[in-house]
Amino acid sequence: MDQYTVSFFGHRKISNVFVIEHRLEAMIHELLVAKEFVEFLVGRDGEFDQLVASVVRRSKRCIRNDNSALTLILPYSTAEYRNNEQSFLEYYDEIEICSESAEKHFKSAHQIRNRFMVDRSDLVVFCVDHNSGGAYQTMMYAKKVNASSINLAEATQ
């Protein structure tokens, strides 16, 4: 099976939520229709991550549910995950703890996990509207390694 992997990164707070949600819906719809299998990689670190997970789940219900997986990539095992593992497993199709970041200092673990996700992806989707923070650093990394990427926030400013 030909698998297409997409990862998502954005700021903790999103401006223009409805515009971003509409762009996500269109992109995810197109991927579900056009690709044989799509793996959607997400974190759980802010509004954008939650929006992506919600749009992917809704799109899978409404468009096609047999050719994709919503995969949560954690930088390390968190107390929230350990205490609510069953709820996480009911929400996400798959959950991975990134081995590259799990043993590192927690302050660097998110960036290590993010780079792992970029390196694994065929497409990297950003919602970055300012030049600071982890999502911005990840976008700079994606540009450095010439990853195929799009920034949904660019046309909303």
C-alpha cells in the first residue's frame, strides 16, 4: 500500500480559527479522496493540534474512514497519557511515543519529536503567524531540509 504521511504544527493559540479550519477541511478532504492511505501525525500541544485532530476525525466520518490513521506522536510518556490511556486510544487511531525524544531532557524533547515528525513526512502543514516558538523553529527546520510544506496562516494576514 502506498502511504502518504502528513504532519501538523502550529502555535498554541490560533487567530482566524474559522479560516484555518476551512483550509484544513479542504486539504484533508482532498488527501482522503486522492491518496491510497494517509497517516496524519499530530501532537497535543495547543489549539492548532486539537483543531487538526477534530477536523481529521470529522472528515474520516463524513468522507472516508478506510484509508487513513490519526496518529498522536508524544515526545515522552506523560502523566495525562498514563492516567487516561483508554480515552486516548478511543480518540486516536494510533499513539506513539517518539523514541528519539523520550530519553532526552524534557525542554528539548518537543523539538526533537517535531524534527522526527518532519523527517517522516511527505507533507508538513504549518499554522505559523509569528517568528517565535516551537512551531516556528520547526518550520525553519523543514525549510532547511527542503521538506514539502505549506503554511495555512500565510494568506490570513
